[in-house]
Amino acid sequence: MRKLLALALYVFIGLPAILGTLFLVPIRGWVLDRDFYKAVVSGPEARAVLESPALYERLDGAIRFESGLVLSGPATGKALKASLPVPEILSAAGSAVDSAFDALESGRNADRFTVRLVPLKTALAKGVPEFARVYAAEVPSSSAVPEDALAALASGPAPGNPVDLSVRPAALPESAFREAIRSALAEAVSSIPDTAEAPMPEPGPGEAFLSSARNPREALNRAALWLSLLAGGIWVAGAFVSSDSATKRLRWLGGTLLAPGLVVLTAGAALRLAADPLVLRTIQDPELQRALADPALRVVRDWIRRPLWTVSTGFLVSGSVAVILGGGLSASRRALRYRDFE
């Protein structure tokens, strides 16, 4: 009966609390770290993605927008490669992260979560003229374009008025076509809102418990602390409920910590290996091998590897600590039993 009670206590309270602790403790190191996200969206790896020629060469089909605008994939790729203001885009992405964290860290003083998009709009608008120039020079022309397409170019894209810019009408001079592209793109950029807003989350069940926290990071640290205390209390209490024997208590402590430790360790290893080139090279599927050899995919894989390694490192550390401690407790149980036998 005691073992059944201890098992129920562990399964329904202890195991979720231990797993939550092992995951939450490493997560809190990066989930509210603005530098982590800024490194993802504006770091060297992000720059390499935006500057990769292979990425733009993959645009080989027509590109359709919800507004009804249709662009040529190859011409768009060449125009983006020539016109995209990479430093400004990266700086704008970093500014967006800063504005998001500024809103988040204001806590109760803000009723909405706000991300400023003005720097991004400015960066995109800067590249529109050069994009239009290169695109107009690269897009193919055709005399088979219907006459009503010229009227659609003049009126601009709309849901009921699609504009196909994937081919330049032969009757339309390149300069006029370039101006139509510039006008359409400038309108699309100007339609981007200055801010992206969302309401702050409604207070949850733990609001009163965490109400005295000065900012989200302190609230997260406090939650991790109390979850750790709950997990440790249930873990030790279960050992004393399960048996009066010291060796059986050590076996309980070792086994009940070893299992969740292995789960977290496996999750960390899976994330670490997900983007590791050495592991990906062992894949035998020829189709997948060809895809992995794609230069565009390789630069994107390098971009996601850094955040994946940051996340996986925390899981590997917490999982390893749990596995080592659980294994040590199990080994000490065997040593204690051997000493009693002597």
C-alpha cells in the first residue's frame, strides 16, 4: 500500500514537477534574453542567409501575393540580390526585438504588447527603386499580354484586380514598367503598419503568486525556484513513503530521478544533432542527400544551428546532472547493501 501511494504521488505530482524543473531551469537562461533573439535575427548567420546567392537562385517560379500581385521568380531573385539593404534589414530586425522586449519588460504598465515596424518599413522602402530597376531589366517581355493588363498596371493591385508583373507587355516601355513596379512595391511597403500589437495575456491562476515580481525574468526565476522546491519535496517524500529501508529509499531516489533525466538528456541530444552536419551526412537517402547538399539549405541550416545548440546545451546539462545524480544514488544503494552484507 505504501509503494502504491508513493507511486501515485510520483506519477501525478512528482514526475511532472521534476520534468518541469529540468526543462524550465535551462529554458529560463535564454527564453527572456533579448540578446539571444537579436543574435538569431541580426547576427552573422542571419547576414549570411540574406547575402547567400543560392537563396535567391531558388526563386524559379511565379510569386503570387494575396493582393493579386504576381512577380517573376527569377527576376525577383536577381532584383532582391541587387537591392536588398542587408545591413538596414538586420538593424531593423534587431530594433524590432528591442521594442518587443521593452514592451514585455514594462510589465503591468503596458496594456498591449507592441513591436515597432517603422525601421523595417524604412529599410524595405530604401531598396524599392533599385529592385524596380533590376526587375524591369530582367523580366521577360511578351507581345501576347492582353490589352486589359495595361489598364490593370495603371490602377494597381487589388483583391479584385490582380496585376501580373511576371511578364512585361512588349507595348509598354521598360521605364513605364519600372515605374509601375516601383509604385506597386512602394504601396505594399507603405501598407505595412507602423506597429504590430497584441493584447497582453490575461492574468492566470499564478498571477497572485507572482504579482510581486518586478519583471517577467524575475517571475520566471521565481516560478523555477518554487517548482524545484516542489519537485524536490515530492521526490524525497516519495522515498520515505515507499519504504523504511535505507537501500530501498536510495533505489527509489535514484530510479525516479534517472528516468526524467534520460528524457531531458534525449531531448537535448535530439536538438543538438538535428542540424549537425556530421550526423546529416550519415543519411543514406539519395534524395535527402541531394537536398542537404543544396547551398541555400546549407546556409539556412547554419543559421538555425546556433539557437538549436544554445537550447540543447541547457537540456544536455540539466539532463546529465539528473542522470549522474540518479546513477550515483543507485550506486550508493548497492554500496550500502554490500556494506550491510559484510
